[in-house]
Amino acid sequence: MAKKQTVHVKINGQQREAEVEPRLLLVHFIRETLALTGTHVGCDTSNCGACTILLNGKTVKSCTMFAVQADGADLLTVEGLFQDGKLHPLQEGFKQEHGLQCGFCTPGMLMSTYALLQRNAQPTENDIRWGISGNLCRCTGYQNIVKAVQYAAGKMAQGGAR
Amino acid sequence: MITKTSAEIGGMGHSIKRKEDSRFIQGKGNYVDDVHLPAMVYGHMVRSPYAHARLKSINTEKAKQLPGVLAIITGEDLAKANLAWMPTLFFDKQMVLATGKVLFQSQEVAFVVAHDQYTAADAAELVEVEYEELPVLVDPHKATDPSSPILREDREEKSNHIFHWEVGDKAATDKAFQSAAVKASVHAISQRCHPAPLETCGCVADFNRATEKLTVYLTSQAPHAHRTLFSIVGGIPEQNIRVISPDIGGGFGNKVPIYPGYVCAVVASLTLGVPVKWIETRSENLQSTGFARDYHMTAEIAADQNGKVKALRVKTLADHGAFNAAAQPTKFPAGLFSMCTGSYDFGASFCEVDGVYTNKAPGGIAYRCSFRITEAAYLIERVVDVLANQLKIDPAEFRRRNFIQPDQFPYKTPLGWTYDSGNYEGALNKALEMVGYSQLRKEQEEKRKKGELMGIGISSFTEAVGAGPAHTFDIAGIKMFDSAEIRVHPTGKAICRMGTKSQGQGHETTYAQIVAQELGIPASDVVVEEGDTDTAPYGLGTYASRSTPTSGAATAMAARKIRDKAKKIAAHLLECSEDDLEWETGKFFVKGAPSKSKSIQEIAFAAYTNIPAGLEAGLEAVNYYDPPNLTFPFGTYICVVDIDKGTGEVKVRRFVAVDDCGNVINPMIVEGQIHGGLTEGLAIAFMQLIDYDENGNVQGGSFMDYLIPTAVETPHWETGSTCTPSPHHPFGAKGVGESPNVGSPAAFVNAVVDALSHLGVKHIDMPITPWKVWKVLKEKGVN
């Protein structure tokens, strides 16, 4: 076993550090070491996107990185979307537009669409479909996820922006 | 008619937002892999690289030396406890861990337990297994060839043939064919695929040595049935087993069977006295757990010159893989496949199915369908199109001519089913209107002149969902009723527990709406809890679209029992006779004096504080509902495709889905179910395939190779509805979750074939990949 290394991250605004094996995947670091189980594992080939998080503002599939590679990074997971006592407009949108069923893909979907709205505040349906094309959902058929993102974009344009 | 309650009460017909969503959108769901118990350790499976091989030896010494490894269990170890094999859900048995030989690639060979999952995986690599390869049987059509190896040495019958099943009148059917003016046939494969819910299967088994109680957190669609099976097979007293299905990340039939990994985790926990977690990887999920379909089907129709159908003859070969692990009611080796006469008024019909073993993963389960009805609906809707095309009759008109008519219900099919209700032409007409059918046909004609390929596919399916009735349906002997228990608290709020288990269907919301409808307690005041066998009443679980037809019905019946008792209490409070009282949503009032009333909340309080003499305290009821029949939802789906002649790519331009599931509890949730099922239908028609090469190596064993549609491939769905209530269900509802998956594959395939029919194309097997279409176009000299 390789020597353990210390990883420091800022996650959802909090500084955390832990000693980990160099081979520990970032998703396991988040789920097991930091006990933030909102980020899910749905495959072993980086296809499904259930483990999507934001790393320094950009989406990554956290199963494709080692925790040690995230040393010093600023991470955002689904648990960090609820701020100042309020749901993020995307969270609201997913509920209002029935954008989820079993909920397993939802955290990854939320993080991908969060990043999408950061770079494109008024996405078209096509933009949204491509924006979530790295995230698989087996329940919804995606249509209501598209509507959920449109709901959030509308809400954020009205000044609910974050 | 269902009286619509106010929005505040939120009874049936209100699209109220889902109660379960709040935790899921905040990352606070509790799935099996989120369960973390003190001192928990991890299991990892060693699997066979070969499809068929003699197991010469297993050497676990090196693996055991690895620091952190706690135990390694082999088939020989399990054999000592008589657990090397376990029964399947269909009169067969399956190896938990291999002894003697392996029968499919990725079969379970040994189970490694270690302090953490990385060490467990390392140790699995160090387990040395010596195999001697044996000849492999992949093609089900060769299963009974004398030259093929006999796979199952454990069986008395030295044959790869599992069962022959037939239903209908063979002689009358053959006779009808002899005298028929017109005949048409199709050979169609409903290909092997996998439900692949986004959460894989897994468990945490926690045996407490002090209390002798085993708690199993399980990805289970049927927690009660699983508890009973754990008890019977494992010899653990049933009161000492508690199965908890927490949040489930999709099931679609994949989470109905019991898998070897569950058994190994339980054995490991019993052995070590600590909680053992086992979560399969996606590749393990696709390669070893319940596959679906793999039906190789031939259908023939006899008809007259006007296209009026007379008889149907169906012959099918079912590939079950290494063990018959079908999840079917025990009287039905091919499930509800004999629903293959579909929406049409056939005379004599005959259906036969033969099941065989091959060196493939065991199954097959009902993938988002009522026990093999997807195969049946696909076949009939395909062959009907073939016949219509042969007779040059428009496929919509052809269906219209042959539908079972509304006045024929209840309708007994020649293969033994009694449909409760239907209005097939109503759904067809609505779908034709929504899609603008005649305009599309004109457009198609124009396009053909220009050499462009456009197709319109229709599917007018009938589903049969909601098993029981108990006299006909059981799983492993346990009758297929289902249950609900409602407890109304003193302050008028309530908790309900059911024998079913949501995997995303929204039960926490819809069952609460049924209570709201029946008792007038606002849905927001009703908590629904499922999945804990220590607290919920017994039930058979959620699959085959049975939750609303069974537990939904039980909820209404339990609520009505509560209302009966509430009436007695109201009479006491209002100092009148029960006969003088009338019910209006949420209250009893004195006939002719509506101001003299008691609300359900006041009555609930009295049930604990001011009980009439002679009446038991409290306000609760339980109901075990045995439906008198299945419910028969139906619909018409119409798909419009454009095909790229250069690449063979099929683009779904439009898809109209008109569903009739009777009275609707929550329209938003029903529409969501339709969207999801259509997307899985799309996936089956165009993408999903678990294939095997000649050596039995699984192709499609990971998400790199097993294609799942993303948002980009998925079209925009257009939905509509008609309403034909079930005459026997307490509130006229029918199941719906699976209709779109059952009805849609034929619509997609019919559309593609329709686009190519003028070239002489009669059928293309699923999944219809661009490569397949491109090859057809090349053969026909189009590109």
C-alpha cells in the first residue's frame, strides 16, 4: 500500500482535510471520507454522470479523478446548493416540473445544469439536452428535466440569480 | 365519476408536487450504498472469465495473506451449509457460488470480505482459480441439437430443454389457417436486454449475534417476499429477519430476484458478526443480474380478403441462460405472453413457447412490463402491420376493422384472458388527430417521389397489469394480493404503510392522494411509508404495474373501513342515528341539516378522547386486497421517423402517445411515467442489446457497450389520454407505469419498416442501429 497523503479541499464552502491512499477516487473521498452521500455512483466507466460535481467551477465526473488530484481545489456538491435557507432555483425547478423520479441521477443532473446555467443563462432546449448529455437518467425521459432547467433559468433571470 | 376534492385536500386528479422530492433534490436520499453502519466491512465477488468451464481448483491462500482481508467464501464452503445452490423464482435452482463448473461468463465463484472495498477488490484479484474450458452453447436454436453440450449436469433430465408451454386450440387454429384466404407471418426477435436502473443492486447484511436478528438493507422491489425466501432458504426464523428497502434508484424488474451477492453478504455477516456491504458494479449488474426478453418469436395471422383477422398462431423459443431465473407467476412459464392476441378480435388462436438453457447469464425478468407482455404486444403489433401492408390497407384502418369493440367488454380472448374494459378506437382516433395522420401520409407520398425516407408507425396495444387475482397469480407460492394499513392520529393526520415499494414511481404522493380522496384528510397530512418489513403489512411488492391496482385499491378499502367507524363516532358526537348521516369529503353531516357536521379531524380526536360505549378506541384499518381481475390499460402510439439514406440513421421526428389508464390519481406523475417508459422503449428499439460472441463472451457488459439514450437521442414526447375506468377497481384506476414500454417498441419499428416498405422491407430486428439500416439500404440499392 502506497503511503497515505493529506488532501485539503474546500467543499461547499467548508475546509476539510483527510489522510487518504493515493488511489482513492474522488467520489469515494466525498462519499466515504467526507460522508457526503448525495453524490452517487451509477457506473464504472464514467458514462452515467451520477457522480458529477463542480471542481473549481467546472463539472467533473468525480469517479474519474483521484482525491489527491483535487488537493487544494474548491468543490461544490449537491449538498452545497441549498444556501441562505433557500433551495437553488434548479432544485425548485426539478420539483415543480417533475424532473426526477427515483432521484438517483438527480444530484449529477443538478450539478451539470448548474454549470450549464453559469455559462449560458438562457439555454435553448437543444442547449439543455446537450448540456446534460453526459448524465444518464433511466426514469424521466429527460423532457421534464429540460423543463426544470427552463424554470430555473426563468427564475434566475427574474433576479433570483446565484 | 370521481368527485374532485379541493386543491387543499389534494385528492385524485390533482397534479400535486411529489413529497419525496425534497430529500432527493438536496442529496439527502438514503439509498442502500448510503447506509453506513459501525464496524461495517465490504464484500467483493470473484467471477468467471469463461462461459463454460470445469472448476479445477480455487486457491485462496495468497488472498488471505493480504492485510485487511477477513474472509473468503467459496462454493465448497457454502455447500457445507447446503447453500451452494438457491431456488430461483421459477422451479429451478441457481448456483450461489460455483461448484463443479461455471455456466456463464461473470458467474459468481468466490466472495471476498475485507475491511474496505479497495482491499476486497485487491484480494479478489489474488484468488487463483484454475478452469478447464468446455464447449460453449450460445445459440438457443442449437440447444437441443445432439451435438450441443448438456449444460446442467445437476438436473435429472439430461437436456437443455426447460419447458414446453402451450395455450389455445391448436386443431381449430390449424383448421382456420388451412381455409384462410390470406396469411401473413413475421419472425421477430425481442432481443436480450437489461433494465439497467441507474442504481445497481446491492445490500448491507447486518446480523446481530446478541439479538440473533438479521437486518438486510436491500435493493428490493419485493421486500416482504424476500424476507420469506431468506427465511425458508436460509433457515432463519422469519421474525428474526428484517428487510429494509430504503430509497431505490430505479428497478424496472431488475430488483425482483434474489442474487448470489445478497446471499453471500448474509452468510458473511452471519459468519463474522459484523455488517457486510456488497454493492455490485455496473458491469457486474449488466453481466450477471436479471436480463430480460431473449424471445425468438414467429407469428402467423390468418385473415379474409377484407383484412378481417381470423386466427393467430405463435411459436416462440425462450433463451433463459444458465438457470431459469424468470420472475413469473408460477402458473405461467412464459408469463403473460399469451396476451399476444392484443387489441384484436381473433377467432381460434394458439400459442406455444419452449424454454432452453444456454451459457449466458440467468433470467429473464419482466423488464418494465407485466411478465412478458412486452414481447407479446411487440409481436402482435408487428405482424398486424405486416398483414396490413401485404393487403395494401392503411395500418390505422386495418386496426380499426379488427379492434375488439366497446360493447364486447368484458371480452374473453381465445387464449383465456378476460379484458375488463376498453375503447380502442377512441384512443386510436385521438392519436391520429393529434399527430395529423392524413397530412403526414400525404407528406410521405411527396417525399417518396423525391426519394426521401419517412415512415409512420402505429401501435395500438393492450396491457394487462395489477396481478393478482390470487387464484391465478402467485410468486413462489405466495399469492399476489397486496396491502395497506392506515392509522389516523388524534390530531387528524395519518400514516399509511403498504406492501408495495416505490422505486421512483412517487408512491409517497399518490397513496396519500388516495387517502385524501377517501377520507378528506389533506394529502399533505398523510405520511406514506414502505419497504420496512418490521412495520409494513405483508405484500408482494412493486412490479408489473401492480401498485395502484392492488395496494392502491387496498388503501381505498382500508380508508372506507375507517370511514365506517368514523360514522359511528360521528353519530355519537352528533347524537343521531348513523342512518341520519351523509358523507361529504372530509365530514359527516346530518341529512337536511348540513350545519350539523363533524369533520374527520374532529372524529379522529374523539376516537382517542371521547369513544362511544362499546366501540374500540383508535382509528385505523388494514386491508389485504385481492383484485377480482387484472386491469387492462391500453393506448395508441404513433411514431414519425426520417431516415438518412447516407448513414442509415433514424431520426424520431415526432411521437404521439395516447394512453388510457382509467381514472388518474396524479396526472403529472402519470405523464412522467409515460415519458420514462417511452424512453426505455426507444432504447430497446434502437440501442439496448446484451449480445454474446461464439465463446460466450458478453458484449454489452458495461455502459461503454450497452447503449442507453441520453437527452440528445431522446425525442420530445407528445402525450394525450382517454379515460375508460376499470369496472372492478375501487376507484376505477388501472396500472400505467409499464404501458409506454410495452406499447412503444412496435411503434418505433413499424415506423422504420413503414419508411422502407416500398422497397420490399417487411421486418428489421431490434435494436435498429444505423448499421443495420445502412445494410438494408445497401441491399436495396438505395445508397
